[in-house]
Amino acid sequence: MKILNYIDGTHFPAESNEWLENVNPATGSVFSQIASSHKPDVEKAYQAAEKAFPVWSGMSKQERSEILLKISQGITENLEELALAESTDNGKPLKLAKSVDIPRAASNMAFFATAILHDSQKAYEMDGLAINYTQRKPLGVVGCISPWNLPLYLFTWKIAPALAAGNCVVAKPSEVTPYTAFLFSKICQEAGLPVGVLNIVHGLGPNVGQAIVEHPNIKAISFTGGTKTGEQIAKIAAPMFKKLSLELGGKNPVMVFDDCDFDQMIKGVVRSSFANQGQICLCGSRIYVQKGIYDRFIQAFLERVKKLKVGNPLAEDTKVGALVSEPHLEKVMSYIELAQEEGGEILHGGNRVYPEGFEKGFYLEPTVIAELNTCDRVNQEEIFGPVVSIIPFENDTDVLAQANDTQYGLTAVLWTQDLTRAHQLAHQLDTGIVWINTWLLRDLRTPFGGAKNSGVGREGGFKALHFFTEEKNICIRI
Ligand code: TXE
């Protein structure tokens, strides 16, 4: 199979006719070829987007909304095929792709398709002297760059608000997981999205991603990925005064207090540790447990973790699939080695798994480490795999200081029945999101993003729509 670019409503190989191999992480074998594009392909995509802009931005919101809703419906109708593609490309359990990734991609499209109909602007009256109102215009051509962990979910999370607001898009999915974006382009065609409105260019980050960021007429960049890549993007985009929305890494603390609902908490912490093989920027990788329940926690947590079945992502009972690629597996395993060098004790896991019939896949046991301190590298750097570290704590002050002690500030999770404590800590945590007695419960209207080195700006709700617009104040003398 060949994964082609989608430019000006047509599928093309890269101009250079170069290809990248696409590997199925579950089997370790190549299953498709990806167009390996470069600057000229990005330029072609930009030209198509620029040409389409007057038509798309000139349509009524209602017309745009109807097309985006058709795309959402197309995703739902093709759920089985998209879920299988996502699992094959990424290694995630098929069940997860079916229940989370693909339905969420459909919701992203539907959410912004309808949000655009309900947006409104403020007016500012000046004591009978004048009235100001605000006009919001689409920016023009914008760039969306997405990662491999939640491929279609995050791809649509960016392009849906960009398109709804009236922009045309040059988008680049991760070269590691381009399959669902390719299928998505066909859904857009069938839904009647005018040609050139969305252009998808496949290829490597430093070739395609960088060409999008460097393009002088691409007015805004919405990026989700690693913090280092975010830094490079910011360096290029800043002198051109581009708008930037950056969703970057995390090293999220989970705080478990003596007074929590123990059963709910254990289920929740297993999920926040190992969902999607721990490859979600929102996963909790530092688990702080209050001393009074530390031993009970370790016993109950390990009991559950040992039951998580690792293996073939397509099997019904698989809970932990394959990691996304061999280099990524190696990166994650290097942190397990580092943990031991730093004095950590592996309570469970730590080894590569070779399931029968899938020996060449990239599987790793869910890994639980103890005896490390917050300042150790394993507790400071993003591992982005099924690896968690458990650290005991005394009291609220102690845990708050440790939770905030990293360069990251994406999410934090509190497990406690004490509402006062929950509010007090939630207010003092330096993160963009705090979940209390839950994890990854998402309302698409809420601001989504990180503090500190976890990002710049917020996605979600009207904020995401507004990011893709230019605001104009219009003042009328009465
Ligand atoms: O991400 P990259 P990688 C973290 C995670 C992971 C690390 C590296 O810790 O181990 O980042 O992963 C494109 N200009 N996250 O290297 O490279 C790239 O092609 C423009 C956290 O896979 O940041 C892809 O489409 N674009 C994370 C996208 O950027 C460039 C999700 C993200 O890939 C580029 C993924 C460049 N110079 C990884 N270089 C999260 N926040 O959820 C690469 N890209």
C-alpha cells in the first residue's frame, strides 16, 4: 500500500518520488510506503490552500458547518476501518482505537462544526460616546503538525477548529503513523470539502514539518509533539511573528492520599499509568502515595498490573499493545536501565516481551519502579512509555513541592475525599489541568494545554477557534 499526499483535492506521491517504510509495531514488519515529501511539496500544498481560501472563508458558517459535520459522520461510518488502521500503524489495542481514538476524532469534527455556529463577540460601549465591536477573521493558510501517539484524534483536534474558523490548512501527520490521516483525506473528498481547503503532506519532521514552519505565508502553527521539537519550531516562527500553539511533553504527578476511595483510585491509577502503553502526554508517570497507605497501594497496584495482558493489539483481551517503534522502545528501555543506575528498584516489569507469533513486535512489560527521588532523571524527564515511579510522601506541603518540582506542567491528578484539600492543592499546582478523583475525563469546551515547558497557549473550545482568527476592534462614534 502507498500512503500519498493529498494536495488540491488529489492524491500524489512526493515530487521527488522518495518513499519511507511504514512499520506495523505489532509485528515489526513493513506494511506500507509513505510519500517522503520535501519543501516543493509543501509549496504546492500552500499554493492550493491559498487558492482555496477565498471560497472557503467566503462560505457561510452554516455551509462550512454542514461539510464538517459530514466529515464527522464519515469518520463514524468508517470506524471499523479507521480503528484497524490506527492499531496497525501505532500498535495500540484495537479496542482502544475503536472506543477512544476514532470516536473522539468524529467528536472533534462535530464539536467545532457546531461551535462555529454558537460563537459570539463582545461589544464595549463608551458611555454614550462610542461603541466598539470585535470582528474575527480567519488567518488564511495555517499549519497543523501532529504526533504519533493519538494520530487521528490529535490530527482532527487541530484541523477541525482551523477549518471551522474559515482557514485553509497545510497539515502534516507524524511519519510514524500517517495511515488514518490518509484515509481521512478520502473521507473529506467524499464529504465534499472543496479542493485545496485541507492539504496533507507526508514525510519527515525536519523536511515537511520544518518547511511548513519556515513558510513565510503560513500564518500560524499548531503543533503537538516533543518539547525539543517545540523549541526548534518556536525559534523559527518567532522572528516571523507567527501565532503559535504548542502542546508539548509532560511528567505528570499523581497524588494518592490516605483518605481516597481506594478501589476507584487503584483502577484510575492503573489506567493513567498504562493506557496507550503510557504514550499519552497526560499519563501520570510519578505516583506519590501517602505513607499511611503506601504498602497497601503497592500490593493492590502490582496485583492489577500483573494481570494486564501484553501482546497482539488486535486480541480482545489485550490491555497493553506494542510501543510505536523500535527506536522509541529502545528510548523507553534506556530509562529503565537509568532507573537502576539511579538506585531504583524494579517492582514489576522492566523487560521486553516477545509474544508468541509476534516475536518481532515492540512490546514491553508495564514497569513499576520504587526507591527513586523526585530529583532523579527518571522522575524529571519524559519517558513516554509504560513506566511509572512510585514515591511515598508525608503530607500536603511535602507532596505539593515534589509535584511542582519539574520543568513540565501539563496535568496533575489528585485522589482524595477531602474537598478542601483537593481545591487547595488544585489551586497551587503549576499545571494546565488538574483531575480530581478521575483521569482523562475531557469536556471539549475546556481550555486544554500545559504550563511551564509543557507548552504555549490553550486548545479546546472557543479558544481553539479564536487561535485561528485575527481579532479586529471596530470603534464607531455615536
Ligand atoms: O516527536 P516529534 P518524536 C514526546 C515523547 C517522545 C518525544 C519525541 O517524549 O519520546 O516527544 O517523540 C514533527 N519541525 N512526545 O520525536 O519529533 C514530526 O514529524 C517541524 C510527546 O516522535 O516532536 C511529528 O509530526 N515538525 C507528545 C511531530 O513533529 C517536526 C507526542 C511530533 O514529533 C520537526 C509525541 C521539525 N524540526 C511525542 N521535527 C505529546 N505532547 O503528546 C519533527 N517534527
